[in-house]
Amino acid sequence: MAIIDYVARRTDTDPVELEPLYDAIDPDALDALAASDAFTSLEFEYADRTIEVETADGEFHVSFAEVGVTADEQRTTVDTGSSPSL
């Protein structure tokens, strides 16, 4: 849900108007990867954007850019609460 909410806010789009996340990536697999101690980063395309999820110092960082644009300029931290899952 954090990815959908983030993209919706950044694109000023109602979350229900976005394509389902599972069309881009398996949400359960995303949660499992994020919960893994070995997880460092993942990049995928969603809603005509390149989404990059990284972890550092126990925090998840999400960047987003239009497909074909470097995502580094759009980096932010996503608050996932006490759970390491997205």
C-alpha cells in the first residue's frame, strides 16, 4: 500500500485510479523481500514510472521517476511504521 499511496501523492492521482500494483509486481513478494535481512534494493516499473525501493539504516527509501528518467532526483523516505514490510 505504501507504494500506491506514494505514487498517488506524487502524481496527484486518486489511488483507486492507479493500475493495480500486482500488474507490475507481486505485492506479497515485495513484502517478503522487504522483510528479508538480505534486501538492499529493487527497481520496477509501475504506473509509467520507475520505482526504486532501497533500504539503509533500517529505513526504506523510495524513489520514482517517469520511465526513462533517473529516479535518483526523486528520492524520499517511506514511513512503514514498526513493520519492515511495505
